Amino acid sequence: MTEFDSGKGHRDENFPVASRLVRPELRPAILAFYRFARAADDVADHTTAAPDAKLRRLDALEAGLRGTGGSPEGEALHAVLRARGLTDQHALDLLEAFRRDCTKTRYADWAELMDYCRYSAAPVGRFVLDLHGEARGLWPANDALCTALQVINHLQDCAKDFRALDRVYIPLDALVARGLDVKALRAPQASPALRQVIVELAGRTATLLDQSRGFAGGIADRRLALEVGVIQGLAESLVARLRKRDPLSERVHHSKPEALGLAVLAALGVAAGRLRRRFGAAPLSARG
């Protein structure tokens, strides 16, 4: 699939992917899932390939996932899932989102965008939870966090997506309510009305992060809990930036030193919370 390969790897993402916080024996499985998702994303985001050609490539990825050949990324993930007794449903859900990306370029409202994120974002975290043997009762918090990450990416890249792919994830009704259409995204700097749209959507994303704030605290695996806490902290910081900065003309992404500093603080916060819960649950005789 080299003609579709963007050259982007897991270290180039906005948020940690299989970082050193994750248990070493599970990192290869997460990376296999990531490479499958990356390959599908590269296909969907190709700027010159026709939709039919993209859909055929995604079909090849699905064939590999189902163990019938077609793509090395699909075959590699199939082997991982089979070895660990895990479902392929999360990967199939991702393919649904990427197939939509090949033909759908507009979203009417927030509800329609949330339905897209149900397939494009939530399955990633659900896979990681299943891999770690975590309770599926964590899925609502996972879905809120993963959806927030997806919307953050959409807002950060709103101008680039429109200019390169004629794709707009900003709900059309939010633009219309401010007297705008998608052409506002062509400007070198966001108008006050477009800035207000972005601020409002950042506010909705903050609400999703409110729903996921207890997610890390509910995870049994200590290392995964730290990683989720780091991602939550980075996401909250980016939402704050989107409320203050213009993604059409300013940098919204974290620099590597910024991300590292925020990650350390977030991880320390999760670790401290786990210690407090352990101490609070201990019997009085154990507290000295």
C-alpha cells in the first residue's frame, strides 16, 4: 500500500500511542492496531485518489483483518487478535469510519458528528481496554475521552482538511447559526464569527472531557491508568488553547517539551490519586 503511505508513525501523533507507560508485552499488539488504523487513515486522506480506489484499498485491509489476505497491516492485526482471543469488531468499526471519509465531506450537526466519532474514535480505546482485560463498564468514559480527542484533531486541522480534502467536520448548523458557510475556512485568519464557532465547539469538547475525568481512576492496570491520565491532561490543555487561539493562523498543537511537561504533571496526579484511594481504603490499624 506504498502509494497511499503518508510516512506518518505513532510518534507523530498528537497523543501518546503505546508509550513506555504501557506494559511492554502489550505494546506490540497496540502498535499492530495502530498500524492498521494508520494504513486505513492514509487511504481515506489521500488527496488525489478517487473514492472507488480508496474503498477498494479499505476492502483489502478488511480482507487481511479477516485472515483472507489483502494487506500486511490487516494480516498482522488478524494474527494478534487471534493469538489473544480478541474481537475484530473494533477494527471493523474503524473501517466504517474511514469508508465514510471516502465519500462524506460534511456533517449536518453535532449528533451526526458524534455518530461518526462512535466509529472513528471510540473503538481505539475500547480495543486497548479489551487488550488489558479491563471492565467494559469503562466504555462510556473511554468513548467520551476518545471522542474529545477526535474533535480536538478536527478543530486543530479544520482549515487543512477543507483545503486539502474538501472535508469539513465542523457541523454545518454551527456555521449557519453564525452566518457562515464552509468557505470561511479558506481565510488565512478566522473571522470573529468563526472564532466563536470554534470556541463553542471547544466548549462541547470540554463537556466530553468532564465526562471522562474519572476514567483513569477506574482502570485497574496502573500503567494504563497513568497513560490515560496523561492523555486526559493533554486534551484538557488543547481545549483551553482552542478557546484562546485561532487554528487557521496560530499553532494549537503542543511542542514536545510542552507535551512532556504536561504528561509528567498528569501522571503524577493520577499516581497521587491512586495512593490516596489506597490509603483511604486501608483499615485504621494499617494507617499507623
